[in-house]
Amino acid sequence: MDFSSKLLEQAVDEMSQLPGIGKRTALRLVLHLLKQPEEQTEQLAKALQNLRQNIKLCKNCFNISDTELCEICANPSRVSEIVCVVEDIRDVMAIENTGQYRGHYHVLGGKISPMDGIGPSQLTIKPLIEKVTSGKIEEIIFALSSTLEGDTTNFYIFKQLEGTGVKTSTIARGISVGDELEYADEVTLGRSITNRIPFENSMKG
């Protein structure tokens, strides 16, 4: 792709680094921004810079937050004894949209994937185990996608929790094997949370 401007080429190159954005789409987006009022583009740039510089991870659940404790963990009406284990913030948002879950979360930041060089130490598994061994957690709900990596991560954490006495469950398989939570419809996902089953039963299946 030939560019008449190095500035345009640089902007397109940066935009095309985003997931699912090829060079042609990146060019279309950059040209769209150029047509907008300058203030609008500046607001977008400031919002992204502010996000990057000031975003935090909740010290309790590792969800993305503006403060040390995210709104969910800081909410006294939530059930702190039940923790739903998810991959990232998109899964938190998907489950919250169902309105069927009132517990806390624990965001792992990914899934165990040896092919990608991601092991347990790269995830927030250790803080989760420490949280459980503190004795304040009654149930852990595994809500990772039903892929090989998701199942491997679930099983690894399950083995780490053996002997703690905490109840472990997993969302019901209303979510198709291989599906990501963020793409599930709210009714199906809500029922999967409500009708969760003991984790041991999921292994038998």
C-alpha cells in the first residue's frame, strides 16, 4: 500500500496493530478521524492516554478498575463468599449483563496455554489460592470457556484447591464447547450460572 504521507502511513501502521484490523480497515478509520473536528480526535487521544496512564487492577479480584477496589468488590451487597473465576474483564461484563450473579469475581488474566508459553505463574492463580486458604471463600465457580486451555486451567486450579474444603462448581454446559462467554446470549449465560454443577461432575462428562 503506497502512501502520499509518512504521517498517514504511521497512523495506519499503528491502527492496524489492533485485533481484527487490517491495513485497509485501518486506513478507512484514520481517514474517518481526519474528517472529524480536531477536538473529537483530541478527545479520543486523551481518553486513550488517560486510560493507559491511570487504569488500575482491583487489588482483590484483578478486574480493571479506576480505584484500588473495583465497584463490584466494594459493593457491600455482593456475596463475597462466592467467587466466579473468569479469564478477563469481558467475561465479567458478560456475566454482569445477565443480572443472575451477585457474588465476587477473580480475573485470571488468561488461560494456561503451553503452546503460547503461558503457564500458571503468568496468571493470577496464586492470589486465588491464597484467597481461598484464608478461609473466607465458600464456593469457587469456574466460568472459563470450554476449550482445551480453559479445561486445563480449571483442572489445574481444582487440583490446587484439594484439601481446602471449598466447594467447586462450573457453569452448566448451556454454553457450547469451544464458545467464549462474551459471545453467549444473556439468557443462556444466566441459566448456565444459575444451574451450575459440581466441578467433579463436569470431569465425569
